[in-house]
Amino acid sequence: MEFNHQATVTLAEVAEAAGVGESTVSRVLRNHGSFSGKTRDRVMAAVERLGYVPNRIAGTLASTGSRLVAFVIPSLSNIVFPDVLRGASAILEENRYQAVFSVTDYDPKKEEELAAAMLAWRPAAVMLAGYEHTDGTIKMLRASGCRIVEMLDVDGDALDIAVGFSNRAAGRESAAFLLRRGYRRIGYVGHDLNRDTRAGKRFSGFCETLGAGAAPLADHEILAGASSVENGKLGLERLLSRTPDLDAVYFSNDDMALGGYFHCLARGISIPAQLAIFGYNGLDIGRATPQPLSTIRTPRVATGQLAAQLVVTNAPPQVVDLGFELIEGATA
Amino acid sequence: MEFNHQATVTLAEVAEAAGVGESTVSRVLRNHGSFSGKTRDRVMAAVERLGYVPNRIAGTLASTGSRLVAFVIPSLSNIVFPDVLRGASAILEENRYQAVFSVTDYDPKKEEELAAAMLAWRPAAVMLAGYEHTDGTIKMLRASGCRIVEMLDVDGDALDIAVGFSNRAAGRESAAFLLRRGYRRIGYVGHDLNRDTRAGKRFSGFCETLGAGAAPLADHEILAGASSVENGKLGLERLLSRTPDLDAVYFSNDDMALGGYFHCLARGISIPAQLAIFGYNGLDIGRATPQPLSTIRTPRVATGQLAAQLVVTNAPPQVVDLGFELIEGATA
DNA sequence: CAGTAAATTGGCAGCGCTGCCAAAAAAACC
DNA sequence: GGTTTTTTTGGCAGCGCTGCCAATTTACTG
């Protein structure tokens, strides 16, 4: 079985066919340097005729610096990351950059391996989630000389560029909101915080403000595994069976919160009178539930867009806090 | 501002440092060909000491055929595609392949442009959604000589490999199920079918079976734009205001169906007594709603996995129908 | 129309690695 | 010890393109 025989038309063949030199073809194709309209037509005709497709591998090797941008993301199940990719990919495509990605599954060790594999492609930039990386990863990235963008967090020291928002502040504002609303018996339902460190930061900010407000966290339930609607449902059920007199519950994100919301719907627990629910992310689906979800909307797409923008413009190192928006909703 | 100065340690420098020839280093690093244990240690030590990261760009150019796999997908908002990528990326990573992607926004013309851009990277394979491509795209892909995988559909003629399931059959089975349940005044709420041709195929299969069952579609509402919970809600509202006596509604997918479900919850329309709701995709969230959503579960992750598997094993051209599973749920 | 400046063009040396081949070293055999 | 095999090695020519530089052509000046 012989499949992968690339029908290789090379630049040299195009040059030959057009009766011009190789560098002329190269110039025309990249629209760079000068050439007459007549030669351009001749070259383009030959390109068309032969069905020439430039070889970016060769081009990248010959020039300096590639137009690849490497994303090393924790997950594709958590909608956050597809959203970021979506924002970034539009900008990258416009600028003729190419996105490559791999998924760490929230494992820092795997992040290190994948980052190494990515660097082998000599990307223009490596885009990561958050600040928590192994020493090996940091050392490697630093040594690579390529741009580094840490996304979705600004609570820490950036290696180069950081674009995101403060998860800790989001946790604090969520707590402040619940306190303002008069809730005092507040619980928390979350997913594995050791892996999702940003969720951990929100939780810690949340507890901090609760403590300062003299209504310390009444109880919490942490589920192993990734966040999901199912886990949110299960988590709230467990939490309430242990501590039935809670008047509000903060969830690690909207998926979890929706699970809690559905649990209440199914059990006839009235929201927010009997129990308030507060999420994080501001997913569209939370706008469409019978009672809009109280949550914090994060600029996920915008994070991807700006991250990409800063890379393609080769902006200086900086930390950009895009902020977030508290959505009052009707569940808290 | 000078950033992108790749700290370039080359293979030649490693060879120098280790006191061996370049090809020896290359052999050791790829664990290919023969070399003594002693030289291997010397080489690895030098690699470690210099922090050498192989340059895959150069490696790919020198050898034949890359380990890049190009995904040209319609969207990242529709969870279907992140799911497919998720399945594929795990397999690709295991096999040291690298995924690159770009997003067409359901625009065939843009698909053509992006496919061309992808081919410039000389990928081992191009992974697309479905069978509907422009002539230009098809011609280009054929000429490229790289593997072509069409995913998420098997209703048509494959260019090379196809992995998915029959959308038309899914539509038919959905209709048959509703008929079996005794529904006769059936409506449809969908999103832009000209763009999402797979949703169009489902709709067409659905109508076909309804017609044969002597209960032709009573009414339908097509919303411009992408599928979303919000649009599902809006669509059902419009449909019911026009045709209030429907007893069941088929939605273009689960997002839309959830919108319909929420609409009913909000309006106090009892499900399924007053109105049945049927979706498509089998999203997890549909398992967690107070009434589990009646839908069809599609093997999205498995599609990505198998597609990747067939590429890395360089399997012969084939069409694999992974099937789907009807979930009775409680909304129909 | 010579003389100079400006616009085009081609040649060719790499970019960093792999693959092929021949040379050198080590192991096996008589 | 001399041969024949087998295992290890290094040299070097590309992979297809870009970037530099010099050569050629064309445009412009006085």
C-alpha cells in the first residue's frame, strides 16, 4: 500500500515552466520585493497550470521564525478552551498563522512533555493556560526564545505575556454578591481543584471574602474528576443531605451550577427563596434556563483574540486584565 | 524590540559536543539504526547539557511525509467538533503526531482557502467534516496525495476514508420513534440548514419517514444563524404561536432541544403529555435535566479516535459507520 | 544620447535535518 | 593470527525554500 506520495510540484519547476528564476517566483508568490506585472502574470499562470502549492515547511526552515502558534491546553471538554481557541483562530487565520494544539488533561507533567514536543516545531509562540507550570516547562520555554502567552489568569507572575482576568477576584466578587443579598449559610460544590488551579483560586478568593464578611463557608463538597452537569447535581445532593439548612451554594463553574439548578428543579427546591445558586463562566445556556443563572461572565473568546493579536503584532511583554462581569440572574 | 531569537542549538553542535558525527546523534535521538550504549550515553549527556530541542521543521523537510494532521472544521462553538478533536488528539499525541486546525465557520469557500493553507504544511492527512466540499477543495485534496478523512457522515461518496454515522438514518429513526409513541402532529425547529448540511440530512430523513407514516410534518421553524439554546427557545415559541396544536417537536440538535425544553418549563407546558421534545447528539447535559432528554447519542469522540487511528496506521480507503444510539429519555 | 538612478531579475549558499553509502571498529570464525 | 561478518560510525548530498548580492534591464536627467 503506497499512499502518501505527495504530488510534489516544486518552486523550481514553476520557475522553469514560467521561464523565470526561482527567486522571482518566490517574490511573486509572497508579494514581496519587486517584479513587473508581466512576470507576475507568467508566474501565476504557471502556478495555476501546475497546481503548485508552496511548501511552508521548506519556507519556514529557510526563513527565520515560523508562523505556527502552539496551544497547550488542559482540556477540550471544558468549553472554556474551545472558546479561547475560537477567538484566537480567527485572528491567526487572518494573519496567515497556523494554530497547532495539544491537550494536557490538566496534568502539569504532561504539559511539560507536550510543550517540548511543540517547541520542536519552532512555533512563534506557545499559548498556555494559567501560571502553574513545572520548573522544567518554564526553563524550556524561557530557553526557546519564542513568545509565551499565559491565558485565563492574571493572579501571578507572567513569564512573558498574560491575558485573562483574576480568578481570585471573581471568587471574591461572587462572595460579596451573595453576602450583599443577605445569604449567610453558604456552601460550595466544586470539582478537582488540584488539577484546575484556576477554580482553586476562585474558591480561595470566595472563602476569603466570606470569612471577612463573618459568614464563613458552612460546608463544601469537592468531587473528583472534571466538572460536569452531572457532578454538579450529585455534589449538591450530597452537600444538602449533609447540611440541609444552606441558603446559597457557590459552584466551581456554570456546568456544575446547572447540575445544581436541575437538582433543585427536580426536587422542588424553590430558587432562590429556598436556595440560591451561583456559578462561573456566563455560558449562554445559563441565559436560557427558566430562571437565568446568577454567574460571572468571563471574556473567553476575547482572551483568545487578544492573546493572538499580541502575538502577531509581536507586542512587548505585558499582563492584560480583561476583567469579568457579574450577572445577577435570577438564581441568587 | 527583538524577541524571536530562537536559542538555536543544532544537531551539529550536539554532535560536536558529544564528539560524534551528526548522523550518530540523529540515530540515537530517533532510536533508529544501530549505535553502542556508550555513544548513546555520550549523546544524551550532550543533549541534556546543551538543552537541545530537535527541529521538526528541518526533520520533516529532510525526510518524507510529515507528522502533522490538519483539521478543517466548521466550528468550535458546536460541541461536536471539540469532541471530535478531543478523541483524535489523544491518539495523535500517543503516536507523536501533531494536530493543526482551522475553522471554516460552515463556509465551503472558506473551507477551500483553509484547506489550501493546510496543504502548504504537507500534512500526513486532512480531516474534514462531511462530504460537501467545493470542486476546488476536492481537486486540491486529491492532487495533494495526502490522506483525506471525512468525518461525521457516511451518506455520500468518500474521497478516501470516512468515519461517522448516517445523519439521514438518525433523522429517520427519530421520526419512527415519535410515530411509534403515537405522536401525529409533529413540528420541527432547526438552525440554518444550508450551512449545516448534516442537520439538513437529518431533517430530510425525518420528513421522509414522517411522510411514509402518514403523518407529514405539521410545521417547521428554521432560524438563521448557528444552533443555540436561545435559538431553540425562540424557535419553539414561534412555532407554537403559529401552530399551537402540535404534540411533538423535533429539534436540529440537543442545544436547540434544550432551549425548547426550557421554554416549556417556563411556560408550564407539560412534557411529554402536552408536548414531546426530541433532540440530537446525546449531550451529557441532557442526562441531567429533571426529565432526561429524548435524543440520539452520536459517537463523536469515537469518530475522532478512529479517524486518527486510521491515519496513523495508514489504513486503506474505507467508510466506517459507527452508528448511533437512540436514547428514549423522558421528554418524548 | 550619454550617464546615472531605479526597477527587475537570477544565482546560489545556506536553513537543520535525514538517508545513503562507504569506512572503521568490533566480534566471530578457522 | 588472519579472515570474514557484523556492528558502529562519519561524510555528505540533498529536502524546497528564502535572503543576499550582483547582474541586467528600464526609466529618467540634463
